[in-house]
Amino acid sequence: MTTGTAATRVLGVLAIITTAWVVVSAFFLTPADVVQGDSVRIMYAHVPTAWIAYLAFVTTAVASGFSLVRKHRTLGFDRVAGASAEVGVLFMAMTLITGSLWGRITWGTFWQWDPRLTTTLFLFVTYVGYLAIRRVDVDPVRRARRSSVIALLAVLEIPLVHFSVVLWRSLHQEASVLNTDGDVRLDGLMLFTLFSGVVAFTLMFVWLVMHRQRLTALSDLERVVGLDAAISARRAEGVSGIHAT
Amino acid sequence: MDLTPRSAPEPKRSSRRVLPIVVAVLASVAGLAIVVMFLTSSIDYYCNVDEVGVREGCDDTRRVRVQGSVDEGSLQSRAGNTSFVMSFNGVSLPVDYEGEPGGVFQECIPVVAHGRIVDGVLMATRIEVRHSNEYEAENADRLEEAEKSACS
């Protein structure tokens, strides 16, 4: 049994091509920054991974909302929610690691208990907790209900993370693209490479979520089939016992 | 033949059930620790240079974080000691730091210095560079010049 389809294969190939372009552009085509020098290249991974993590957690919340409200296919939405959160945690970890490396080179420190950094780490830990809670319940229906409520609450942290640099005085710079005044403070090719990174990571995100949710569906199915098989075995045992007497 | 229902075997406390609970508890503890660390670090007031001695909390009675730009020509490094003047909104503050600041520290760059103000000088124990949200190509001017000359 496979989790791949024609659509996921196309997505996978597109993700590889766009990622390859981002790597080439980030390392060889884009210029160094006037202040940061070559360390600016970290941005092409750092910013897209942060945005995709936000996207993943919002997807988790939306799918969780549907899972709670709808009467049919609720488990399907729950699987998407769980898969999206897993991928989101992965991307958020990459955001924290790349940000920390950039911080060491630019700020002079790996970590600072600054509003943006702290709220991002808190968001990451929240979703690690969410994923742990998902694994506590064996019953998929109960798992879906419990984790949906947590997902709908956890997503409220995202505006706090994004606007933390505006709400508080922060060492972290304000947004260069999605900022409050609408100005874009990036040179042309830098901006294009940044958006290429967003496209590449979005394709990767969709590809990973599709595979992961199908894998979860198979795992849930295996449990149901296993239960059916156990019941059949017990019945067969009883029937063979009758014939024996 | 005995067809009476059998009692279910004792459920095993498998590690597959315990591990998620442990992780969830650890995540909760980590979340609490993060909030505590954030609040503890916020004890040092975050002031701009022009707020020193003006805004409540931004004075010489406590540790502060002061933000400003390093004045051009003010940077001096001697025997592992760094001194410079930082300014914000036309107000200046001398800074003394034992060590060499890391990151892309240089003149005319915004910095945040942590420390205590003694006799009008910020005795810094930590200096961080605060990068702006503008990204500009290293040789943008030269590129523009070259493009202009090529087109004219």
C-alpha cells in the first residue's frame, strides 16, 4: 500500500525544483547585505519556514473547526489537523534554529528573552504539547474532539507572535514585507528569492501533509481491521469448538 | 465446550501511552519556564537613550537596557575594553563595556546595551546589535552607477 498518488508525485517534483532554485539563488545569485554580509542568506530559509509554520497551525485550526462542527468525515479533518501540526512543528523548529544562528552572527547572541523569540518558542512548545495530547487517546473520535479544542485555542498565539515586535520593544526587527505600513524593505532579487522560498516550502508543506494524513488514515484503518480480525477469529474459534463436540 | 465469556487480559501500561503524557507534562513545564524567563528578563527596563532620567524606571537606581545608535567616530577599543557614545533622538549617552561586542557591531548601527548607569556612563555587561528591517545589496551603489554608465 502506498500514500503516493499522481498529484503528490507532481507536487514532490515541483517542491524539489523550486527548492533547488532557492538554494542556487540564495547562495550564488543574491547579493550580500550591506550590513549583515553573507549571513543575510539565512533569511531565505528563516522567514519562509516561519510563514509556513503559521500556515500549518492555521490549517490545523481550520481543519479542527470542521472536525468539531461537521457530522461526517470528522476523522478525515482531524487527520489533516494532526498532520499539519506535525509539519508545522518541524518548520517552527527550523525557524528557531536558523534564527538562533542568524542572531549569533548579527546580534552577537544565540538567544535573548525578547518578545518575538519568546512567543515563537512558546508557540513551538504549545504545538509539541498538542501533538503529545493527540497520542494520549487511542480512540480516534475522542482524540479528534480533545485535540480540536486545543488547536482552536493554540492558534490564537499566532497574532501575538507576529505583532510582538510592534506591541513590545524588541531586539528582533519589525517585518520587512508583511509590516503595518505596507512598505517592502528588500532589494529586488532578495525579495524574489524570499518569495521563491515561500513557494518551495508551501509545496513541501502540502506534499508532507498529504502523505502524513494518508499514513494516519492507514494506521487508523489497521486498528479497525485488526479489531474485525480479532472478532472473526473469536467467532471461528467458537464455531470450530462446536464442530469438535 | 466452554463458550462463557473470558475475562479480558490485564491491559499493559505500554510506553506508547506513557510517553505522550510525559511529553505533554514536559511541554507544560517548558511553557511555564518560558513565561517566567520572559518576565524575569523584562525586569530590566527597555529604554531609549532620550528616556534615561526621564521615563520612570530608566534611571541609575537599577539595571536597564538602553537602545540607541553608535555615534560615528566615538568607538574606541583598548586592552579588551570598548567604549562608545550611543544616541537616540539627539540625546547621547557614553557606554563602557569590558570586552568586544559580537555580531555586526560597528559605528552608526543601532545597539541595545544592558547594564547600570554610573556617573552618567552606562557600564554595560552585554551589548547586542539591533538590526533594522531593511535589507540592501552590499554593492547596490556600485551596481546602480555601473548600470547608469552603461545606459547613458
